[in-house]
Amino acid sequence: MSDKVRVLVVDDSAFFRGRIAEMLESHPGIEVVGDAVNGEAALREVLRLRPDVVTMDVEMPVMDGISAVRAIMAARPTPILMFSSLTQQGATATLDALEAGAVDFLPKQFYSMDQREQARDTLVRRVIALSGHRPDPLAPVQAAAQPRLAPRPVAPVRRERAAARDVDLVVIGASTGGPMAVQRVLAGLPESFAPPLLVIVHMPAAFTESFAQRLDGQCRIAVREAVDGEPLCGGRAYIAPGGRQMLLERRAKGVTIRVSDGESGQLYRPCVDISLGSAVRVYGAGVLAVVLTGMGQDGKQGARLLKEAGGTVWSQDQASCVVYGMPQAVEKAGFSDRVLPLNDICTLLGRVV
């Protein structure tokens, strides 16, 4: 039996299917086992071919991508990577697909990047990372039906910190699988939650405003996309704008958010390391950092700065991550005070009031 990652490519455009298949099969560890022109055909092919990963367009005839995700997750849960347009409508549809059970997304325009090798490498890395993830078929249903999680026993802790008096600011960082993980965490917070929260998720500029608006309608606390120059308020979550950097500044009247384009050469915009480092400079040991699912090591250097300042770091455990990259980097470096399942992070964070 082949050890290659087996991929099904779904799109109504023959041109796009061909481009995606070409990029994927340029890697010796990936095999495109089939394709489909709409969601209905995709469901049949998933059941017949049993791929490791599905790439899926959002807008298709007969059965759209969101409906197809629901059908696949009900019939044979499979990691699904969505492609969507860089518009507000595309962002909304992509978030709907993630709620339905898809685990990651890429803007459809990524394939037209000037650097074709970079586009190919981005797609290949995502698909290989997702191939190790096995979705829980009940997770999307539970998340939608019960966004505010009921209390449950939590895992043992290694250090006793993060009592209410210890936390002046919470910083949450995530990437692949992050939007739905952040949604579950924020939706579980009580209205009385006191500290402000900075939320940094690797998302395009067109997506973060829609993401913030969606969360604001689902959560007891206020959620908004951060705006340059606004004061930081307790009990409110600020989503870092896609394509930009979010920092904090202490001024005479309090702490202010600064949103900038960042500097050339920065790999992530927004970047967890940059936002967390800024937060440590302002709040020191009063910061609680929570590193959730995601590819790469963003957050590791910020966690190091926070530990040196005496602050607290929680990281998501491998079993509940879509991709165990960012939390693993923090844990392996010895910066995690607590390694917790996502449900336990929801429960414990809700006690920081």
C-alpha cells in the first residue's frame, strides 16, 4: 500500500483542478487519486476512493462546497481544505464551511502568486499537515448546537497561576484550525470575564472583520477587529487585522492598540510573536498566553519573553489540535505551564474573571 498522501480535488473549473493537481503531484509524497466537479460528485468520490485529504471549492453547481462538507463529515469524516475568494462574501462562506467541519482554507487567488514555487510549497505543506488529522464527526454539530461549553473536569496543572489577580491580559495565538478553536474558547467565556484579550490568527485581510463580527454575535463578551489608536478595554476581545501587525502601547491615559503594516521580511501578518512580545513589554508577568492549533512555530519566541518576565503560558494538547505545530514548539521548548485539551482551556479560561 502506498505511503503517499492521497488527495481528492474538487472544483467546477477544469483549469483550477489541473493547476491544483499539478502543484500537489510535484511533491513525491502526494498522489491525486481523483477529482470531482461539484459537491454531489465529491461525496461519491470520497466514499469510493477514501482519500486522506480533500481540497474543495466553495462555489459550485448542483451541490456547493458548504453542503458538500456537511455531507462528507456525516458520511466519512475527512480533512477538507477549502478554497475561497478574497471578498467579504467569500470570507463568510469560508467561515460557514469551517463551522460545517472543514479544517483549513486558502484564498483561491493564491495560485496566481508571482512566485509559483512559493504557492506550490504553501499548498503542499497544508495538505501534508492536514493528512494526519482525523476529524471528529460530532465536533461541528456539537460546536454549533452548544457553543458555550458546560464545565467538565480539567487536566492536572503543573503550576498554580492565572488566578484572577494574576491576569491583566490574555493573548491567544493560532493558525491552522485556529478559527474554530478560537470560536469555541471565546464562546465559552462568561459575560463577567474581566481582562482584555488579544486574538492573533493567521488569516487574510478580507477575513478578520467577518470573523470578528461572527464571534461578536456568538459570544457573551464583545468581540471586534482591532482599530489603530483605540484604548484597550477589559472584557473585550480584539482580533488582529489580517495582513497587519497588532501591538500595544502604554500612554498617560492607559493602554492603546497600535495596528501597523509591520516591517519587510516578517513571515506572518499578523504575528503571534510580535503581538505577544509587545504585550509582555506593557504588562509583564500579568500576561496569560494561550497557544492553540497551528502550523509552524509562531508564538515560541513570544512565549520565551513571557516566561522570562514571569508570566504564564498554556498550550493546546496534540490530541485536540488540527495541526500540532505551534503548541508543540512552545511545549518542547519548556515554556508551557499547562498542556491542555481545548475543552479544558475553555473551562479554565472562563474562571479568569
